[in-house]
Amino acid sequence: MIDACSDPRLRFLDGATVLVTGGGGLVGSRIVAQLARVGARPVVLDRFDAYPHPVRDRFEVDRHAAQVVLGDVRERATVRWLVGRADFVVHAAAYADVAACTRRPSTAFAANVHGTQTVLDAVADSAVKRLVFVSSASVYGDGARTEGGGTVIGGISRFSEEQPLTPISVYANTKLWAEHQVRLMLGGTGTAYSIVRYFSVYGEPQVPKPGSHSWMVPWMAMSAETGRPLRLNGGGHQVRDMVHVDDIARATILALVAEAAAGQTVNVGTGVATSVRRIAELIAAHYPGTAFVDTPMPEGDPRGGFADTRRAGDLLGWQPVVALADGINRYVAWLKATPGAIPDWFTAPAALAA
């Protein structure tokens, strides 16, 4: 793995205070860890309620953060206080479960729209040097088949940052609104911004959430580990661009300091499309005899595609270094060594019947 500390641009973060909203989640905590390694002072704002089971210790956020604040991005006074002390901000807090956002759109609005506006209000009235907004490839939907849109290669969409956006889920719609609002509020101000669109994030110690069709690697690995079949929504023919969380975190902190990324939107993906069925096969290879079961496609689950990664290379000088097979091997090895990571609800009768 490339050492995040080896990039000379990261010297600008040495001694800097970086507020990471949502810093207690999988991605946020990895960003915090890498920030600490380059000498930054990461400060976390998080509710720590995204999972019905404890993950704070597992994600080790307290180990790497200079300060952890239990709070909500909608709490205006708290956000203003933290932003006022920050040199940089990574806004990663979100209600990030696609299925849950569909079930509870008002909650998605509160967290992803109201929360983002609260952060932007504070940042626009501060001395923060740059905000990085964490968006999602879900804003592409199934891809626009129009002139000037994404490229279709072998029947699979390659998503580029300049193509028309066609979100097909509540979650994606909130992310698209937030992207526009970041540009409207910070463009032309003293605070620079960058927007990073994450593709499908995975990696140890990721754990699933009940009722979600995201987080497929932990869902499938824990299913195989407990002797259950692997459920393939829509037969597993949709594709995903799987990006390891270590690579995601490194791209995000580079977006804080890369001069060319100011005011830009950048895909963070591998540029490789992998079918859900193939992901299941890579996991099942560690568990001989694992069965597959085809299930209906959930609402809001896109056919998928892969990232056009040229801008990430040009603007961030970034490329992924963890290959999918290696990342899955790492995840399975971690799971086998950490059986207690499987939540109790996962093996409960209701979950077993799902």
C-alpha cells in the first residue's frame, strides 16, 4: 500500500485542525486515522447512532482523533463552534443507507439536506481554507444515454463527472442537492471546496446494517461465515466499482490540499466494473459449498457502472492501490480472526429468514 504520508502536498495538513463530520463511521474514521498520520489534528463530530450495535471501538475513532464531539450536524451552535476552530472541513456526515432513505425520506432530508445547510452556513462565515464534500456515485443513477453523457462500454456505463445526473433514489437526490448547494454557497468565496463522489466502498472492519442492500461485502462474507446462502438481488447482474476504504480515505485527504481540485468534482473509483455475482464468487471461494439465491431487485438499486478516473489522476494525482481480490481476502481474513464482529441481530431468527 502507498503510504499516505509520502505525498509532499500533505505537509500543508501538518498541525492543521481538520473537522470531520461523520468521522465516527467506517470511511470517516479511516480519514481521521490518515489525517493523524500526516500530523493533522482531526476533530470528529458524530452522533454514533448509525448502527444498532456498537462500532465506535471497532472503528478506533477515539484512538486517532484529537477530539471527539458527540453531536448532530443540525446543531447550529455546535457546528459553528467547531467550524470556527477548524482550518479544513471534511463533510462526510450523512444518512447513508439507500434503503433506509427510501423508507424514511424525512430522516434523509433532515440529515443530508438540513445538516449540510447547517455546515455550509458555518463554513461560509468562517476562515476555513477548504471544505471537501463527500458525495456519491448514486447521483449518476443508471447513467444518461444522451449526447455528452456517460460512455457505454460493452453495455456497461462509465460515469464521468460532466455527464447529466439522473438520481433514482431518495439518498441520491439528497446528495445531488447538497452538491449544488456547496457550489452555490462557496463558489467565489474565500473558502475553496472540492466534491468527491465515492463509488462502492468496502473494507475491514465494515459491518452491515439491518434491512440494507448496501455494504454487500460484509453482508455476503458474514452470510457465508455463518453458513447461509448469498442473496443476489436481481440475480447479481448489476455491476459495482468497488473501492477499498483505505484508497477512499487517501483520495479524500488529497482533495483537501490538491490545488487543481479546488472547485472541482472528482470521481473516487477504480475504473473497473465488477458484477455483484462476481463479488459473491470471490467471497464464496473462501467458503466451499456456499449456495447462491437469486432475489428481487430492491427499489432504488441501480444497474450500476464504473468510474471515469481520469480526473482523479489529473487533479489529485491519485490512483487506487488495493485490488478487489486482495481487499476481499483482507476482509475475510479479518472476519475469521474477529468472529465477534458479526452483530447479534445478524444471526437472529428474523435475519436468518430474510
